[in-house]
Amino acid sequence: MKTFRASIDVMPHDNLLDPQGKAVTGAMPNLGLAEITGVRIGKHITLHVEAADKKAAEAKVDEACKKLLANLIMEKYSFAIEEAGN
């Protein structure tokens, strides 16, 4: 078994309202950052998974995202996996 590190990004679907992102976008001009617009706020998750190979690790991370880490009705996810160093 090998240890893999997964970096997962979970974001609201593009067609859904993101109240937190909207609030941050609205605050940007007050901070002198009017050039920044369209802020979307999600979450970033890192984890380690033990698996025989990268494909098996990807399958486990995908399952974790679908079952627990992302609400698929409101959110989308993407991830990258790399072999963890010692």
C-alpha cells in the first residue's frame, strides 16, 4: 500500500447564489479593490489515503466527496492526487 495526498476543492454550482462571495465582492470597493469582482467562496480539503495505486486512491477520494465532503445538489468538486512523500 502507498500513501497518497489529495487536494480537494468544493465550490457552489455556478448557477447558485453564493451569499458569502457576494458579501466579499461588495466589500472590495470599500477596501480600494474595486477591480476584484465575481468572488465565489468554497472550501479546500486535504487528506491522506492508503491505496494500492493512484487509480484506487482516486476512486476512494471520489467516493468520499460524493458521500460526505460535497453536497452534490449545491456544490461541485474537483481534486488532485499525488503520492505523499515521507
